[in-house]
Amino acid sequence: MISKKVALEVLNEALSTGADYAEIFLEDSIARGVSIENGKVDTSSSVTATGCGLRLLKENRTVYGYTTDLTRNGLLKLAATLKKSFDGERILTVTKFDLVKAKNRNPIIRSYNDVSREEIISLLRIGDDAIQELKDPRIVRTISSFSYHHRDVTVYNSKERWFRRQTEFGRAAYMVVAANEKGFETGFSGPGTQTDISYFTKKLNLKDIALDTVRVALQNLEAKECPSGVMPVIIGNGWGGVLFHESCGHPLEASSSFLGLSCFSDKNGEMIANPVVSAVDDSTIPGEWGSIDIDDEGNPGQKRQLIKDGVLVGNMIDDFNGRRKNMEGNGASRRQNYKFCPTSRMSNTYIENGKSTKEEIIKATKLGLYTVGFNGGSVNPATGEFNFGCSEAYIVRDGKICEPVKGATLIGKGFEILKDIDMVANDLAFGQGMCGAASGSIRTNVGQPTLRISKVFVGGRGGELK
Amino acid sequence: MKYDKFFAIAKEKGIEESELRVSTSYALNISLFHGEISQYTVEDGSSYTARGIFNGKFGSASSDVYNSKKAEFLVDEIVNNAKVIQNEDPAIIFKGSEKYHKINTFSKTLGEISIDKKIETLFALEKRLKEIDSRIVEVEGVDYSEDVTSISIFNSHGLKLTQKLNYYYLSGAVVAKENEQVKTAYEIKIGNDFSEVNVDELAHTIVNKALAQLGGEPCKSKKYKAVLAPEVMAAFASVYVDHASAESVQKQSSLFIGKVGQSVASKKVTIEDKPLQKGNVFSRWFDDEGVATYNKAIIKKGVLQGYLYSLTTAAKDGVTSTGNGARHGSKIGVEPFALYLKPGKKSQEELFKKVKDGVYITEVQGLHAGMNGQSGNFSLQSTGFLIKDGKLDKGLDVITISGNLVDVMNDIVEVGADSKILLGGNTFSSVIVKKLAVGGK
């Protein structure tokens, strides 16, 4: 998009007032999407993102700006604006760029740029037709959608590194609204991947996924309201990992942890969880939704052990926030697009397999809740207070899964919950989500095996659990 | 005109009618942390969203750069996207409203105040936050943001509309700690008249919010009389009023189907869509399709007055657009621009007195996870206080509130006089709800 010569000129202009680091982030991306509503193609869209972000650092200070004017003059103007934030002497001159080499674990095999809209529509129809064929009068609205992205990013920085990263990812989503005389309920499924479109036909059964979405919506129409109170809760595998993502993942990002703003700040080496808990953030899993080969600062993706046998051992670190602890980044610097200043973020974050089985956990639970579907949640990293909503849940009685309930929200404090996880099964699975934080909305995988929390507060409208 | 090329290519490639929405934004964000500017951000961005009618169907595409190559790209994508559309929605590019009630949302003086003065204000705020009380153990951050946005609509009928808006917000966030209990608080001041900023008052509001929560514990799980803070009422009402969207009604997924002229809330509740509100920096005098906006009651004394319409949804029902066409990605959806809850006469203190014993809910978290907007059922992590003998008592630690929006809206027995313009432009006051299920211990 710009020559190396211009990149050198812009970085050196930016560094002329004493910044100790400068970085150009160029992006030329396209996102397309198609949706089918009630069986008919309703939208088809194309959105491009083309621009440049320029970041300057000096000790613990950040200056960031972006522009869509990618001419030499446009970029020099941006550099001239941003450098005014510092008033020192130049300490650094960039003379060359060396290419950063990283393993390509997420190659583009068949680009989405070569896939027609018609092919995407046919793919979606595998699931959508199955829903429409049910002709169930309780299903009042259906939206099936597919979004696919081609991201092309080039970074030049004052560590004399440069790299170009092209990534593609696609996500299918089925949403169903069901209604009866009692009201409305919804169902949602949204599998995604960084491998190509063949994943959706070869690895997934979209028909089953779509019909399962209907099953959840219809089940919730008849389900009783979830009881409220403190109870043992069994969290299902896969999407259940959103609990760990919210309650522990965010507070372990260097952006809060290293600033002393997290409930886990300065606790490395301490036992913060039950010894049955080990957790990882791994951006090196080939093709997984949250994987990255190389981060926005030019550090390769890594597998980061966060908790080992209950002991806090690691964090998600970007170079900038790492400065506060004299640590290098470990490949966790990410951003939504050129409009966002990057920071430490999660990738594929999960609790590792334990020694129990799902069946043993259910059998060992006399009275509690078993949750298998989730809507997402949020956390306050300073207090550790988190919440997440359940879209599919059941009461467990005397070691057996009993009636479905709806409307459960789990709340608590992350540092307490981690200690209360008392059983972890061996059926690790992932769920794909979009995580929103300071550097925008990014792809993240959540994951875990089935596990049990001995006591957690459940909010619901169904009175006391009996 | 700068955009003639787009309209010319569109015509040449068989697009019957076309439209270009141009939005440019220049923003400045400054953050302080531990006595120094930790982040300084300058954003200079644009967005060009084009749509056109090809073979009777809408196609759309958008880009954040405009040049002749991109104009060609936008047109090609409109055609390719329109070709696969199967819905039978009427596709309309608007010729223009007879009259537009222009409202001034741009303050020249805001840009004239020096950056140094704004940075000085941030330092002053951080200093005050630190010194008011020793239990404030950390100032998480103080931020100043300023945004200048211009929104324009051009179309092949010759319509040309431009509105310029600017505003700032100043915010602070603190961490309070006492006996191992940690609580946070945050407050924001929004406007486009910088002379209104009162650092001392803002600092005290933030600190008091944090300190008041210390010493809290969960309350007994049961139904309470409750006062909902303006922010909480706004969160609830925004989800509820979405059901007045003609699109939701036409797609059989609204709680308000067949309810026009009927009661959908307590008699105390009047909610308007007030896009032309003076003093609201988020006011909008035309919608995203170029239709003139106007103030209107959605719910008046509890009775649903009508649905909100865009051009397409209005054509389907044989009515005219209410100026509520709002762009959602590639599509025009329907939504209110600025909700306004008609205030009552009692101050917040008088509301507490009237409740006598109950709870005051100041915040709800995780709305995307704990609120089922479709059914209105909710179970939400909340922050608040007990009300005892008509006065605020201790804080509530780790509680949920749960119920259904229809019940909450019907259970409102009083609306307060403490109207507040919130981020995004909605204006709400506190309300009393006669019963609300609170989960605690």
C-alpha cells in the first residue's frame, strides 16, 4: 500500500520529538455478508476497511492516530500531528526493515474472494431449508447469516521489523424466534473458523446445528423459569468457557493486570484456583477461530500457560503494557482494525482437561443446575465481578439431568469462583465468539471441559430451588 | 460535485436510483493515568455508504475511502448484492421532505478552547479524585474525548442534506477499597459547552458513588419496592420501545403487535422520541434516509400511540415514514433517535421517601447476556442500595434483579423530576417500581 521508503520517512518524522517506539499499521480489508430472513435472501453487503494507524510510545505514554489518507503527504501530516505530544530530542532513527518470519498455521487455501455469493447462499440453505421444512407454526422469524472477511495488514515498526499478514475467517449463524401464547423465545448458534469454506460442509453438519437452534427456542417456550439462589452449577463444555473468559481471562490481560487494576494483579506464583484447574491461552492452534500467527507488534503467536494446578503462572502480554513489569510481549497484541490502538487480548482461552468424566460430575451432584448454552457476559476486572446469561439449562436432581429451565444468569467474583471449581471433566471443546474491549471487537475462542462449581449465585425468576 | 462520479457510474451501470451517505468524524481522546498523559489519540475517519435500486431491489456497499476507483467498487458491489436479494420489500430512494426543522448541534466555541486547557482540566480532575478520601486507592483513569461529526445524504433525486455535530465527554473512574472489599465507580459529563464543566462536582459525584458501595452485602432474596436510577430505566425502556419498530411488528416478533391505542405501560409513563430536543448534542434533524425527523409520543400516559417507520416499512403499511430510518450495517432498520421519558415532579430524595423501605438500583450489567429483548425476560447483575426509612442505607454487594419488562413498565407508580441526558442522547429520570425481584442471599 505504501513503499518501504515512505514507511521509513513517516516513522522517522514521528520519532523526531523523542518517542522511543513508532509503528505503522496499514490495513486493506473487506467484509462481506449475506442473510436469509424467513427463507428469502434479505441482505447482501460489502464493507471495506482501508486506512493507516500510527502509534508512538514514550515510556508509559501512548499516542495514536489514524487516517484514511494513505498518500505520503497524508501520512506525514498524521506523523507531524502526533509527534507534537512529545517535546524531546530524537533518540532513534530507523534505517531498514527486516521481515519478521512466523509459522503460517492459518494458510488461505481457497480465498473467500473466490467464493460467489450464490455458493454462500447455498451453504446457508443447508440449515435454513431444514428449519423452513419443519413448517412449525411456533417459529415466527428466522435469520440465517454468513459473514466472511479477508484482512490484509502490513506493519512497519521502529524495531526495524516489517511483516504482512493476510487472514480470512468466516462465520455462519442461525437465529430463530419462537412464539406461543406465553410469549417469545429465541435460539442462536454461530460456528466460525479461520480455515476455508469447506470447513462448513466437511467438518460441520449445518442442518443439525440449525435444527438444534430451533430445539432450544421451542424448549424454552415451555421451560419453567430458573430458580434463584446459591447452588452447585455444572457448566457444559465448549461455550461454557465464557465463564473463564470473563471471570479470569480479562483480569489476566496485561492492560489491567500490569497496571494494578485487576483482582489478579501481583498474584503470580500464588494459588488463585482450585488445584484441579489449569488454564491456557493458545494462539497457535491451526485454523482455530482465535488463532494468530503473528501479533500486531510483530511477536509470533504463543501458547501461554495462565494457571497450572491452581497457581497463577502467566498473562496475556503486549510489548507496551509489558514495559510496566520489564517484560517482553508474548504475542498477545491485537486490535479490531486500523481505527484501534492495540493492547493485550485473549486468543483461544480454555481450561484444560481434568480427570473426571461428565457423567461422574452429574452423578455426584445431588441438587443443582446444569448449563449448556450461553449468551455471553461481562466482567469488571478490578472487582472481579462477572455475569453471564444461560440460554439452555436444566435442573440436576439426585445425579440426574431433569427439567429444562430458562432465564438463568450466573454472577459472582472471579477469584472466588476459581477456588470453588471442584470437578473438571475430560471433554474439552471450544466455542466461537466476538470479544469487545479497549482495542475493539476481535475473534476469540472460549473453551473448557464440563466442570462443576460447588457454589455460585444464580439469578432467575423461579423462586427457591427445591 | 465531489460525488458526481459515483452517481454517473451508477446510472451507466443500470442502477435506477442511488444514494450516498457520507459521514466524517474527527475525534480527539486524551487519557491520564498516574499523573501523566497515558494515551493521546487523534481519529480522522470517514465512511461512505452507498445504496441503489437495481431491478427493483436494494443493493448496498460501504467503504471508508472515496476516490474514483472506490466509486466504481461501490457501484459494482451494489449491483452484485442487489442481484441475490429475494425479499419483496418496496425499495425507495427519498425525494425529500417538504420542510426540515434544522437544529443547531454544533458549537464553535468548543473547538476554540485550547487543548492545554482541556488537559489542565483532566489533571485537576485526577487530583481531586485522589484527594477527596483515603479509601480511594486508585484512579483507574480520567478521559477527555471530543468528537466532530458531519453526516450528509446525497441522492440521485438531487437531495443534499448535511448536519454537523460536536460534543465532548469528560469521565473519571476510581477504585475504592475498605477491609478487602473493592468497588469501582465511573461518571461521565457530556455536552458541547465546556464552560459547564465543574471538576469539583464531578469528582465528588464519582467518589461518593464508589464510597457508598463499600460495606455492602447481599440483601435477602425477595420482592422489593424499587427506585430505578435514570440509567437503569433508560436501559429497560430502550429495549422495550424497540418493540414499537414497525419492522419488528411486520416480522411478527414484537410485543406490541395489535397494541396501538392500548395500554402497554402504567399511566405514569410517557415516552417520546425527541430527535429535535434543544440542548441535546445528539439531536438529529433528518434520518438515515433523508426524511425530516420530528418529536412524537410513542407511549402517552401508558397508551401506545403508534409504530415507528422507515420508508420501506411505511410503504408496506400504507403510511408515511416517521423519520426513524436508521442504518444498521448494510440495511436501514427502524429505531428512535432520542428517547425522552416525561419527568414527574418529585426529586429523587422524595422518591426514596415515598418508597420508605426498598432498594435503589443504580446500575445493571451484561444487558446483552441477561436481557432477552425478544421476550422481555431479564435476570441481571446489578448494583444498588437498600432504602430504609425513606433514606439510602448500605450498599448491596453481588445481587441480581429479575423480571419481565412488561411487568416493570406496568408497575411504575412514580416518575422522578431528575431528568438526565445520557450518552447517546436518551433523556431519563428515576422511577419507582412497586415490586421487583431481587436475588441476594
